[in-house]
Amino acid sequence: MRIVGCYAQTELGHGSNVAGLETTATLDLDTDEFVIHCPNIEATKYWPGDMGMSANSAVVYANLMIKNKSFGVQPFFVPLRDFETHKNLPGITSGDIGPKIGFESKENSWLILEKVRVPRENMLMKYAKVDREGNFRIEGDLRVLYSIMMQTRVFISAMASHDLASCLTIAVRYATVRRQFATLPDKLKSERRLIDYQTHQFKLLPPLAMAYANNFAIAYMKKEIATLMESIKAKDFHSLPLLHHLTSTFKSVLTWDSLLHCEHIRQSCGGAGFLRSAGFHNILQNNYANPTHEGENTVMAHQGAKFIYNQLHAALNHSQVHPIFDYLLKYEQNKKTVSSLKTKTDFLNPDNLLACLGLNAGIHVFSLGQKMTSSKASPLEKENDLFGQEQVRMVINHASYIIFKLFKDGIELQNFSQNTKNQLYSLLVLYGHGCLKKDGIFLFDGGYLK
């Protein structure tokens, strides 16, 4: 293995804002080379794994400059070290960024490039090309350059969900054997198991339902990403916007939920949960990074909101929407309907819960869309000053519907035994109630529920 590579995109001054990267790659027409340069301290490549000490090469993302004109951020293959001595090449300065809260086994690094020259052919030119005369042309969809980030976000979502499941495994096992207080109505005055207290069930069972729901959503995402990568090989890019939306949305919602619930689950074990031997320590440490790396979650939620507006526009114009957004069409049909749901049995029906979650998300999307349209503020003011937090809330409600639907579809499509299906349906209903309890207010605001 002669080439040890790394992915050098994030900078000290810019992480989620990839378009704002300040490292430049300027074409020198005289020598047919690119000059890769960090013009200031903010342009220092910062955080990429293995970059400062282990890698001898990097794919550096830099702003392409030709004849004083920018052609956007493009990837370049840049050697960092001598392959024989492993010493930094001229113009390369690098090192480790220092101790972190978690992931201490991973080397995260910084890199400064000072007028480093590479041949023009070192630009990765599958979808964008620069010829000897400096002519730039696009062949495909440049958003495919970020497909690796989509895959990484699915991986992070899966890792967060696995961490949630691991914490639950520890806590549920503990709660079934740990006894506290003689509150059972028997003559022996037996102490009650923690899991038999209603308050403890409220601590553990909703996140248990969430862990199962997330697992079905992640399975769907992995399948869709695999399909996308095959489509890209055939130069079919039509599903890129949807996959960008889903990976951004799920990454933000799943990692936020996992971090929040993992800590609550640890607390459910009392003092025992504070011991390193309990196993929570490393799980929590690893979870801390998930809401911020590979796209800060608030930024990811705002990215997800953009495609919701795209589908809302299609629904309003009676155009085709993706099946995942069918709730927008159903909202148009049912927006003036008053629910007939009254009994406990009604609200334990998965179909009814799916309808409630869809209508709750639909009311929120249409309401916020109307506010955004009627506001006379500039697009930037709407995005960042007036409706920024409301957009995050809308994306979470939207995700709740999608995850519930994927969970429900997964139960129905998989060849589970009837007993397993019954248990999964119980968790599905619990997950749906958790989503509505968290933010189902729009069903009341919209007049659907009284």
C-alpha cells in the first residue's frame, strides 16, 4: 500500500459552508500546473482524519481559479510526503489538532499548503474538466462530488442509532435485575424491579421504540444510497437532490435524538451508570461528535428544508411529488377535515397514527410555506432571522412522518413471524405517540383534533 490518502475539505474557517472554502487552486497556464495555496489562517485544512501524521497524499478541495475567475470548489490529488522518507514535501506543514472529548484513537489533523504545485491532470476530472488552454467544462452533475458525504452521513446516522441501541441494552438488562423498594403487594415484601416502575418504563421504552424505528429508516437509506451510486456510474443523477435531502435530514434528527436519549438512559441506571465499567462512557464520548461532524445539524436541517419547499411547490401546482412526500397531497385533500378519532383503540391503530403524523407535518409545512411567501423580507432574512428555528422544527416533524412510515412499511414487507410483528407494531405505535407528544400541536391548531 504505497499511497495512504485522506479527504482534505474542512477548513479552520469553514466547515458546513463548503462553497466558502478559501484554499485556492490557481491554474498556471505557462507550466500547465495548479498552484494549491492557503491564503490565510482560516484556510488551514482542519479536522480531516489521518492528514497530519499518517497520510502521504490528500484529495484537497479548493476553489478553482482560472484567469482570475472562480469556477467553484473542485477536488485535487496532492502528494503531502516523500514516499520513501515520509517527510513533508516543500510547501506542506501539518500536525495533530490535539486532544478531543472522544475518538481519541482517531488522528485528526491540520494542514497548511503554501504554493504547492501539482500537474493539471491532478484535478479529479470525471465530472468537470480543465484543458491545456484553461477551458472549463462540466460533464455531469457536480453535486456528485459530495456523494461521499452523503454516504458518510448515513454511516454516522447508523452509528448513532447503534449507540442508542447499545445504551438501551445495558440499561434494560440492568433494570430487569436491579430491585429497589418493597412496593409489591405481597407478604414477603419483595422489592420491585426497576423495569416494573411506570416512571422507569417512560425512561426506556420510548427510546427503545425509536431505536427500532431508526433501524428501519437506516436500512432504507443504505439501500437508496447503493442504488444512487449505481445510477451515478450510468451518469443518472436524478435522485441526487432527494438523497441529499434525506441524508441531511436523517443525520440531524437521528444524531440529536441519540445523544439526548443516551444520556437519559445512562441516568436511569443511577450511580451504576456513572461507572466506566457500565459501558456508557465510550458510547457517550463517541456520540458527542455526531451532531457536528460531516455537517452541523442545524445547517443540515436547513438543507433538508430546501427540498421540502421544492416538493411543496410541486404539490401546490398539482405536479408530481416523490412518494415520501405523499402527505402533502393528502393534506390538500383533508385540510378541512375534523378527526373522527375518539377512543383509545383509535389511537392505537398504526394507520390512524400515520395519518395524524402526515397531517401534522403537512399543516406545519403549508403554514410555514405561507408565512415565507407572504413575508416581504429578503430570502436571507427569512432563512436566518425570521424563520430559521421554525424550519428546523418543520424538518423534525417531516422526519417523524417519514421514519414512522418506513418503520410501518418495513414491518409489513419483511417476512417476520406474527409474534414478532405484534411486538414491532407495539413499538411502532409507541414511536408514533412519542412523535405526536413531542410536537403534535399542529393537529389542534389546524382543527383536526379537538
